Amino acid sequence: MTSSSEENALPGEIIVRLDVMLALRKRRAKDVAAEIGMTEANLSLLKSGKVKGVRFDTLIRLCDALSCTPGDLLEYVGNEAEEGR
């Protein structure tokens, strides 16, 4: 029998690469936050991956500000343990 937490476990994780894009574009988080109408605190939480989700309109504004695609900001990493079953 599996526990409910195991049943709800996701097969992998999403890695937020916002810090990488900021560095590649030579942009400061503070400036991008102001440009897209987001608080620095919320952008910092997103950058650190400590959020449960991101709105599509926020993702669109980030992509526009950084001239990138969602795939440049988010990366899916599968769980090798799950794949081996």
C-alpha cells in the first residue's frame, strides 16, 4: 500500500533558470521586476524556485523583458528512480 504523499508525488521537477537568463542578459532582478510590474520579493521567490506555480501572464512578461522563451526559464528534470520501474 502506498501513502497518499507517494501517490501525489510528481515524477520529476521543474528547475527555474531565471537567474541564468538574468546573468546572460546582464540584467538586474530589481530592474526586471520593475519593468514587468512584479515586486522584487516575488521575483526573488520565483528565481529561487520557492513558488508552487507561475501565471502565464507573468511568464509572458518575463520572456518579453528577457527576450527569451519559457523553455529558457524553466527546465523539466525527470526522476530517474521513477523511470527505472
